[in-house]
Amino acid sequence: MNFVIEFYRSRDAAEATFDKVSLEAPNLRAAFQGATALFHTLAMPQIPDRLRISDDNGSELYAGPADGAYPAEV
């Protein structure tokens, strides 16, 4: 399954996207693991505080802190 991982910073009502990456993963849990690895390896202009994971169709599957503490129920 193809996922889109977006790293961004959110301040007040504004969002600034630092990087958007397409990621192939078998399920959402694996996408979270891939997002964690990308968070630590991508060269971004600033450290993002938020993360969004969407599917191929643009449907948002997760939006939350980019701290690696993702939901256990996924």
C-alpha cells in the first residue's frame, strides 16, 4: 500500500510543510515505523512537530505529534 508522509510545523492557524514523502508499506503500523525512520534521517530546514499520514487517495489516516509515540491500536 502506498502512503504519503507529511512532516510539518503547526503554529496558531498556520502550517508549514517541511517535507512530503511517498512510502510503500504493507499496513499503517509499518507506515508509522517508516515515518519514524524518515523523521531521523531526512534533512529538513527545521524540526517538524507534526506528522500526517494519508493514503493514495488523499484520505488522512493519522495526524498528530511527530515524536514517535504513535497509537498502539494501529
